[in-house]
Amino acid sequence: MKLTHLLLLSLLFGGVPSIALGATFPGPFPTLSSVNVKAGLLVDGKPVKSPAMVGAGKDFSIVWSSTQGGRCVSNWSDAFMEANGTTVGSVTASRAFIITCFGLGTAQTVKLQVNVGTTDLSVSSLSTPGLKSSKKKGFYIAGPFMLKASVKNTGKLGTSVPIRVRFEESPTGTSGWVASGEAVVPVVRGGGTVQIPELARMGNAGDNTRYYRVCVDTERKVDETNEDNNCSKVIGPFSFLAPTA
């Protein structure tokens, strides 16, 4: 057995076989066909498939196990690692994580890809189903209607928390905005669109003119590439007349 082989066995399995000079070699020891390496990623404590999408500087976990292996090496550590373990860290740019675990007569490598992405939320639509136009230009028939809107994530990184949405109205469309209702939408995946629960409104004859808009992530819980596009376009004006017989 060559000296280099003995040193490798020492590093991987914690010792050099005791072989006297000129003695008969022991064995052969049974070799392994596989070391059954499994590795995965956890983002926000939940398992995700590779390639995974994370935010820059946000912690995630790498978990690995080798049921038949001895030691493992990786491209994120310069030290030998145990056959089972977990490590936590973050990245600022997309990269691959590679781990190789060794057993007698074999080795196995697993590659995990982690990509860095961003989130950008906006209101992709806002409409007033149920609202009926009157014969008088610029006026609508008094009665119930709905405010219907949807939220879109134009980034590649999905949100990890529910998002609060606020419906607002104003007498001018430029200032004096007040909340008329709120809703919560679940996680919005990267590139995805989610419908906001509709808000019921009542148009009463003689009420002052109204304008409407919807704003998302009003609690500023989501880190976004653009925080200035979270409110929808303003729709209106809306004035109401009593229905005619």
C-alpha cells in the first residue's frame, strides 16, 4: 500500500492501518457501491428544490447526509466534514454548492445551485365590477359595487410573508387619501400574480366625487427593488345619481 494511500485513509477514516514491514496484507475489505449522499436546501426553514432562489445576504441552510460514507469535502469549506451535517450562511451572487462524500472504494458528489433574486410588487389591475354608468356623462347609478384588484411580483424572488393591502379613496385623486378597507394576500411567487380579496363599496346619490387606488405591502415587510410603485394608478372620478324609474 502506497504512503499516499495510507495518508488518505488516515485523513478520511481517522487512522492508518497497522501493517508491519513485510507482513501479509489483510483483507480484502468489502468495498461500497455507493455512499448514498443526499443534500438539500432550506430557505426560511422550509425545504426547496435546487436551483433555489434567495435574497442577497439572506441566510439559508445546506443539509447533507451520507449513510455509508466516512468524511466529506465541499467547495464552501477548506476542512473535512462529517458525513452528516448542516451549515447556515448567505450569498450576494448566484453560485453552486458542491459536496463529495467518500466511502471505501467509492465517492459520490452532489451539486446544489443557489440563485440570488429580487422582489418587486405592484398592483397589476384595478376595476369596479357592478358599477353602472348613468345617462349623464361622468356620473354612475347609485348602488353597490366592488373594488377588484390584483398584485403582481415582477421579480424572480417570491415573497416569504403575507402582504397587507390597503384600499384608499380621495375627493381629488391627488391628496387627502383615506383607507376604505384592507386585505391580506398570501405569498406571491416570483413572476406571479395574486387576486386581492374584493372590497364592497356603496355609491350614494349626492355624495362627493371619489377617486380610488390600491396600495400593496403597506407595512413595508418586503425588500423590493422599487418601493415607489406599490400603489396602483388612480381611477375616477366617480359621482353618483339616484336610479330613475
